Amino acid sequence: MNTKENKIILIKYLKEIKINHELTQQQLGKMIEMPQPRLSLLLNAKRLDDFKIDLILFRLEKIGVTIDLNFNGEIRKSPIKIDNNFLNRKVNEVKIEKSIEI
């Protein structure tokens, strides 16, 4: 698997989080500390060369998504782990902020 394919897999996780938690791009951007226009480019896989894989990983980590890079010879279903409690707290924070703004 090459770097571009790995980036696309990570972007897929961001998209799933956005959809599953009914977030706007602005809300997700706030959670991962990325401006909405830049997040739009990322989510639409435009100009992927502008996004280094470590930047995507760093942004995912801000919402509780981590990659287990410890390899001990076992084949695992997925090295990607999501701390759902942490993610849900972050989602609730941005949704509460939006309701306060209204």
C-alpha cells in the first residue's frame, strides 16, 4: 500500500466521523483544528500532495483516533483505534458551542 492509499484510508475515517456524528465541516474543522476550506480539500481528496500523512494522523489524534504501530508479527484486523468516549466529548463540545451561538 502506498502513501496516497494510506491517506485515503485515514480520510475515510474522518468522513465517517463527520457523517456518523452529523457534524458540519466547520464543526469537524474546529475539533481537529483545521480551517474549513482546508478540511474541505482534505475530505474531497483534492491536492492530496499538500497533506503529509503525519499531519493527517496528528489531526485524527486530536479527536481520539490513533494508529497502533507496534508490530509483533500478529496480523490484526485494523491498527486504527478510536477512543469513542473522547470523540463523543469533542463532538458534544462543538455541538454545544453551536447551540450557544444561535
